Amino acid sequence: RFSNLLVVAALFATTEAIKIKDFNGADEDEIMDKVFSKYSSEAKDHNGVGNGQMILMKKTAPKAAGVILEATHKLKGKQVPGYIKANFEKTWERFDINSDGFIKADETHTFMRSLMGKLNKFALAPGSLSDVGGAPDSKPAPAEKPVPKQSAAQKKKKVAKKVEEQAEETTEAAEEQPADAPAADSEQPQE
């Protein structure tokens, strides 16, 4: 009995030492599902009869987004209203492109990830879309040095040199061609 009691006490002590600091993507999705199911409503047809499709209305979306931002520890409670005020409209317009005043329930997770923006812990994570083109542990590429501007005289010299090189190549090619060979641009008689 005493040994069982020690095992249980050890388990509680270990649990106290483990603190969850953040949610992973699946946890965030579960939170979003619960919150959006609470704040979503059933769409109605032109007769006012529910059609079974769940939608998130624009008037309830800011509250739902605020709850998610706070529940997933992206922002503290006092920071949420300012963040929603600064980012909600712009994000909503990208999803409600016809200005219907609602988005479908299957768009809510993507909407929320877009609203989270840089708060989303997957933003700029190695292997994420925002990380395309960069190695996870590489240093940023050094900035290219600007090419010094050339003066008009330098540009003329450069052009004259190219013309001279082309003339030399043409002369060398003409000297290498045998006298009885037809010219390169003349037509060959067909047999």
C-alpha cells in the first residue's frame, strides 16, 4: 500500500513539473472548432428555412476571433480588442469577397489563421510556406553591392569595344572560309 501511495505521489509531482507553454496546431484546431460551433449559425434559404449549412456571421466573428486569440495564448485579454480593431476588417474582406456578411464554416479555420498572421506560431517556421526559399538554419543572404554607375564616356568605350570585337570575329570567319565555298547566307540549290 505504501509503495502505491509513493507511485501516485511521484506522478503528481511529475505532472506539476510539466507545464504546457503553448498549443500545437491540433490543439488550436480543436479550440477553433469549439468556438466557431458556438458562434456559427445555420444558413437560411430565401424562405427563411434553415438549409443545414453552418456559417459565421460578420457580426459574431470578431467576438469568436477574440476568444480564440485569447484561448490559444496568442494575446492577453487586454490586447485582443486593439488587435481585432486593427486586423479584422482587412482579413474579413479577403474571405467575404461578395460582401455577403458571412463566411462558410469550412472557411473559418483558414480565416482565423490569416487573422492571426504573425501571431500564428507556424508563420516563418522551417518548412512552412512563408519559409520557402530559405534553409532553416542558414544566415540571411548578404545584400548585393550596387553596381557603380558608368559615365557616358565609359559606356561609349564599352560599346565601341564590343563593335570592334564583333568586326574582328566576322573578319576571322571570312578568312577561314574557302574561296570556292558558297556564302553562309546564300541559298543552296536543291537537287
